[in-house]
Amino acid sequence: MGAWISEALTGRPSQWWLRYLASGFITLASIVLVSVLWRRMGAIGDPGLILLLTVAAATYLAGGMAGMLSAAIVLFGSFVLFSHPLYPFRYSELDWRQMMVIIVACPVIALMVGSLKEQVDRLSVATTEVQALREEVRRLEVVKEAQLQCEQRFRLMADCMTEYAVCMLDAGGSVRNWNAGAERVLGYSDPEIVGQSYSRFFTKEDLLSRLPERLLDQARFSGRAVDEGWRLRKGGGRFQATTTLLAMKNSQGGPVGCLLVLRDLTRQATTGEASPRA
């Protein structure tokens, strides 16, 4: 019984009915204590306060239903305790007044403390949820900061590669972000190209052969796709380039898009042609 009461008081009962059992035990123990101290030993002058505190403690321990049950037990015990020792259920005027106070006060205390207990439980749940939300927000802030740092490193690295256009594509092949290197190579500004399909970089012949779709499928299947050929700049100008698609995946391993690396081979070809003449 002591272990059950301990579990109930700490709010971690192994079974829900342990709190009701502990509440009933406290109520009965209080009535027995009052009977001994007041009726037999005369150690206390008025047992009413102890009985009312018993109802309040039982209600706060196990809730409103257990509190009302405790109040009923206390009321029945009061009829016995306050009656005449030799003539059961006969009361003096003083005993009758004390008993009436208990009869009126016990249900009121059970209702008030039960409502207080319900509010405290709700506040505890809300506090736990708020703490969980704060932890989640803190975790998201850390993730966001790490993501910003990764994006900054990516942009700095991409901006240093003047012969490369580097950008992110979504799963359907639409451009998600655009960097200065991609603008130099392909001629599109950020507002012009973000949200557009990367297929506009391909020639009409490649579009008829569905090369952009085949490269995306190959990247999703094997993780990488490479093709060298003619590509189109803004305005329709052609240039030789190597197109590389690297598949990007989420934490569950599902595809979320591709990293497009497009290398302009024009300068390399020009340098190669100039070298023999030199």
C-alpha cells in the first residue's frame, strides 16, 4: 500500500486505479485517526478541519470523482463520529452544527479542488507541449543555420568557377536557385530562370529526342548522368558544354532533385585551337 501511495503522489502510477485506492486509503485512515484522537483520547477539539483537509487531499490526489467518493465516505463517517457513544445517530446541538458544516463543505471542497486539479493537469500538459515546441524551434534554428552556412559555401564555391554553371533542380527538372556563374555562362538572370525547366538549355534536336528527361531518369537511377553537346544560351546562342546531373536525396533516401553542373567548353576549345598555331 505504501508503494501505491508513493506512486500516486509522484504522478507515475503503474495503474490508474492506484490513485483511487490511495485516495480511499487516506480517507479511511483519516477517519480512524480522528476517531482515536477525538473520540477516545480527546486530543483534538474539533475534527472537522482534519476531515475537510482529507477530502481536499484525496481530491487533489486522484481527481474530482475520487474526491466526491472521499466526501461521501467522510459524510458517512461524520454521522457515526458525531453521534452519541451510547445512542448511535443521536446528536447534541454542537455536534449537529459541526456535522452540518462538514455536510455542506465536503462536496464544495471536492468540486473546487477537483476543478483546481483539472486546471493544474491541463497547465502541466500545456507546459510540457510548450517546452517540446521550444526544443523543436531551437532544433529548427540550428538546422536552419547549418543550411544557411551550406548554401553560403555552395554559392562561394560556385561563384569561383567562372567556366561552370551550377544550380539546383527540383525533381521535375525546374531550376530552384541560380548563381552568378550560371548567369555568366547561360545569360539568364535569377528572376528569369528560377522556376523554369532546365530543358531550355538544350537544342531543338535534343528536345525532340527527349534528352533532358533521359538525363533526369539516368541521374535518379544511377545517381549521376553526364552528356556533352551543344547547349543554348539566352537569345539562342549555341556553345559546346558538358552537362552533369548529380541526384540529391532526402534523409529517407527519396529523390528531391538534382545538382546541375554545366561546363562551358568554348574557352577550352579556343585555347586548343590557338595552341597549334602558336
